[in-house]
Amino acid sequence: MKRSDINPMPTFFDRYINLVEDIDIFEAFEKHSPDKVYSEISKLTDLQAKIYAPEKWTVKDILQHVIDNERIMAYRALRFSRNDKTVLPGYEEELLAANTVASKRSVTDLMEEFNLVRQSTVLLYKNMDDEMILRSGVAYKSEISPLALGFVIIGHPVHHMNIIRERYYPLLG
């Protein structure tokens, strides 16, 4: 299934979904794999502990946030694909970010976790049929399907890589 098969397009989450091409979800998982993120991030050793403004996250904090977000979105996709209609709450990303040990971890370690989480996510999606992937539920006040959540999972790291390029790269000076 493709991005264009998402109906309705969920508000709020569309900002991530629309960063991904209109291709099959498994092609998108492959095209935007954690390895592609790592190849760029691993070169930024001088930036890994820097922030571009007060109260902003480091690159390591961003990686941890991307991992946490993928786990949460995959959990939502699991629940909705199994026809669970429980309304799921949003989450406080700042609270989660403030309670990690990302600063003590290496980028290599974070990327290993990201790869493993992504492998788990892809396996979850491989075991959904078309009916399951198009079911929907409500998360953070938005009706959303597992298909849309999959494209959120793919587009969210794209969003953060764009921020890293725009706001962190200039710190290299």
C-alpha cells in the first residue's frame, strides 16, 4: 500500500507523512532505513553533544526521541491493526527526552537500537493484511490507520534529519 492509500489523512501527523514519497510502504521503509540516517549522523562527531539554542536537544537526544517515537507509533499500529478501538493518548516528548541516558550512549549504540526497533516494526507490518493496515483508531485526537502510522514512522526521522541539516550543520562553522 502507498501513501496515497491513506484515507483520511490525519491532521497533525500529515507533517511527517507528507515527507515520504508516494511509494509502497515497504519500499519507503527500505529507502529511509536507519542505515541511511547513520551514514550521515556518524560523520557529525563534532556536533553530537552540541545544541543550536538553549533548551534544545543534542543529536543523541534526537536519535533517542526518534527511537522512542517509533516504538510508540508501532504500538499504536499494533493496537489498531488488531481492531482495538481504545482511544490512545498522546505522549509528552519533553518528559521522555528528559528521562533518558542518551548523552551517555554512543551514536553507534543508539543506531544499533534504532536498527533493531526498525526491524521489529517492519516485521509487524509484514504480518498485517490489507484489512488490518487500513483499520483505524484514535490517537492524539486524530483518527489514524496503521498505514498512516507506518508513514509517520518513516517520515518522522526525515523531519528530524532536516532539522539537523538546517540547524546543527551551521554549528560546524
